[in-house]
Amino acid sequence: MLSADQLAALRRDYRNAVLDERSIADNPLDQLERWLGDAIAANLPEPNAMVLATADDHGAPSARVVLLKGIVEGELHFYTNLESRKAREIALNPQVALLFYWAELERQVRIEGRPRVLDRDTVAAYFATRPRAAQLGAWASRQSTPLESRTQLEEAFERYATQFENSDAIPVPPWWGGYAVRPHAFEFWQGRENRLHDRFRYERTTAGWQRQRLSP
Ligand SMILES: Cc1cc2nc3c(=O)[nH]c(=O)nc-3n(C[C@H](O)[C@H](O)[C@H](O)COP(=O)(O)O)c2cc1C
């Protein structure tokens, strides 16, 4: 059993890097690309994994990991099932938060923004790049709905594999798609010694991005 003391005793001092007014980018999307580039260069596992938080119409939050698949014209793209819990919550309450945490780099990025459903051409172009088995998986999974058993899921996969066995290109399931998130706020956190971390928040204003240093 994990004791409460064991958890309380876990701590780490952060000494890897510095984020300051001289080194940080004026545009937070540039800063995000820099840090994503660092995470990729450091060979971190799934450097593009981000927590996506949504909330229902009562404000009750839920969170899960999704993969960032593109930054296009200042919007962040991810792909998912359009009938999933996250999609239902986005329809009810079109506001999301995104979070990257790269433990090895002692860095966190928090993002707040508004999602829109991606157009079908963009979705189809991305879907075509997915491995065939992942495409079949998208057909087989009615994400977030209950299953009787794992067998039920595997049988659905086999059924679609048979259905599309003579198709060179598997079409996009009608329930599968993606979102583009237009951020209006970013926070970059770099761990520092003595818990005196560097923390910068950007907010989008009519005059462009405004940035301030925040107390950690
Ligand atoms: C590393 C990792 C990457 C994931 N990437 C995605 C993704 O890109 N899209 C997606 O729909 N689910 C992804 N998932 C699964 C989601 O976390 C989640 O279980 C699923 O989307 C259902 O969430 P929902 O019921 O809240 O809609 C990923 C999970 C992990 C752990």
C-alpha cells in the first residue's frame, strides 16, 4: 500500500532551465512551437500529448489526453470521435483548456480557448495519413459508449475489416472528426530552484497578445 507519507515525501528541485523576459517569444504560439520542438528533440514519449479539459452545461469539468496533430493559422488541431463525451460537452459548452506537461523538461503549458469542428476536407486529409488498422479502429469504436465485452469491440473491427477489404482507401466514419482550438490565453511554466518558478501568462486583446509574469 502506498502510504500518505510516501507521497508527501516525493519532491524534486527544478534546475534545468530559465524562462525570462529576454528569452520568451512575443507570440505565445511561437513559444509553444519552441517548447514542442525541445520536447521532440529530447525524445520524450508522446511529446504532443496534451490534457483536454471540457465542461458540461452545469460547469462540471472532465479531462482526458488527446494528441496535438497540427498548429495551423494559430489554431491547435486534434482528432476524435464527434459523438464522444468530450464532443458532447464541447457542443454544450464551447470552451476548452489544454495542458502540456513535460516532466523531464520541468515545463508546463496551459492554454484556454474556443474549439470549432474541423471541416471534412481537413479531417479526410489527416485520416488518410493514419495506418489502416487505426482507420478501422475509428470505424469499430463508438467512443464513450458502454461495451458488453472486449469481444464485441474486436468483432466490430473484424466486420469493418471485411467490409473494406477491397477498398484501397477507407472512408472517414461520419462520427469521426476533429477540432481546431483558437487560444485566447496561454501560460508557460518553467520549474526553478526553491519553488521560485518562472511563470508567464499571455492574453489575447484587440491590440495583440499581452504578457505578464505571474507569481508562481
Ligand atoms: C497518450 C494518449 C493519447 C490519446 N490520444 C487521443 C486522441 O488523439 N483522440 C482521442 O479521441 N482520444 C485519445 N486518447 C484517449 C482519450 O484520453 C479518451 O480516453 C477518449 O478520447 C475518450 O474520452 P471522452 O469519453 O471523454 O470523450 C488518448 C489517450 C492517451 C493516454
